[in-house]
Amino acid sequence: MCILGDEKYIVEKQLGKGTFGTVFKATDIYKNKAVALKCQKPPNKWEFYICRELQARLAEHPLRERFMDISCGYFDSEKNTSPPGG
């Protein structure tokens, strides 16, 4: 189990890994919904900001449905290399 703020997730598997981060498939326990969790090293607030801006600007655009919902971000300045729940 991975706890981020008030959210709890069950991490199922690693989906991908790159130079600056790893993406995991997880289930939001409260919403019973599949989600992707991205762990970046170091955390990148700028990328989160850009994604949120794109969501807002494309709110009424027909392609909006093709973009993943990025509803929240948690940032930690510690250099933790452990995966969520690990």
C-alpha cells in the first residue's frame, strides 16, 4: 500500500521506467479506480504545472478526452528512490 497525503493506493506493477522517473499502475482504494503513479527523481513541479495548464486550456476542446486526468501531485524534496509502497 502507498499513502500519499489523504489518498491510499495499492500498487500493482511497474508500467515503465526512464532516466528521471518510474510509472506504476495502482488502484485508488477510496474510488476503486485504476490510476498511474509517477515517481520522479528529482520531483518536477514544473511538469505538473504544465499538465494542469494544458487540461485547463483544453477543457472545451474535442481532444480533451484523449488526455489523462492529472488531478493531484505530491512533492517531496527528500532523495527517496523507493517505489510507492516500497
